[in-house]
Amino acid sequence: RRIPRRPTTPLARTTRRRPEEGDAPIRRRVVPGRRLIDGLGGCVPAAGAGSHAFWVVPVLARDPQALIDRLATEGFHATRGRAFAVVDHDDPAEGPAPVGARRLFEQVVFLPFDPAMPATVLDQLATVVTEELEREHA
């Protein structure tokens, strides 16, 4: 009897807002997300995907920690994505080991991204990343 049967106020607001907004929150992310990805060149896995929601912006680096450190000196907080993991099959007969996924995971850095970031900040972020990745390849 004492357990509440109504959703919390924030959940109720979100539930009411979803049908009204539809996919508008995703559309608001597309233009700034595409600007960032275009500025990064070819270091974004699946950058050419037909449908992209831009919830995370991953880049591949030979030395992920060096990229994270460089971004930090420029005021950007990037992460290795500790919440993600590559999972092996329970039974090896189910398929090959996820070697490619493991290699990607070892090189991925998730960039900070918010659709409200000004275009100048997105451009600066892309410049810092591309400069650091070019330095890695030199």
C-alpha cells in the first residue's frame, strides 16, 4: 500500500514530452554531429553510416592515452569508455573470437560532444584531434 504507484515527476514529464517531440532531439544532434565528424576526417568508425544519432563520437588512435592527455590540455574531457566491453562467446563453436571488435576497443577514444557546443568549439575539437593523430603517424 505504501509503494507509490505513480511515476516520478521527471519520468512523467519525459513520458509526456516524447510523443510531442518525436525524433526532434535526434535531429538537433545531426547538424553539429555531422560538422564534428566531417572535421575529423576518416578516424571515426562508421562515420559514413546512413543513420547516425551522434550520442557518442568515437575516434581511433594508435595511442589513446596520448590523445586523451592532449585533449585535456586543450580543455576537452575525452574517455576510453570503461562502460563498454568486448564479450567473448560462451561456446567457441558459436563463432569466431571478436578479434576486430577487441582491436577497435583498444584504440577507441570517445570525444566530448553536445549539440549545444558552438561551431567554433566543434571545429577546435576536430583540429586538436586531427593534429594529434597526424603527430602519431609522423
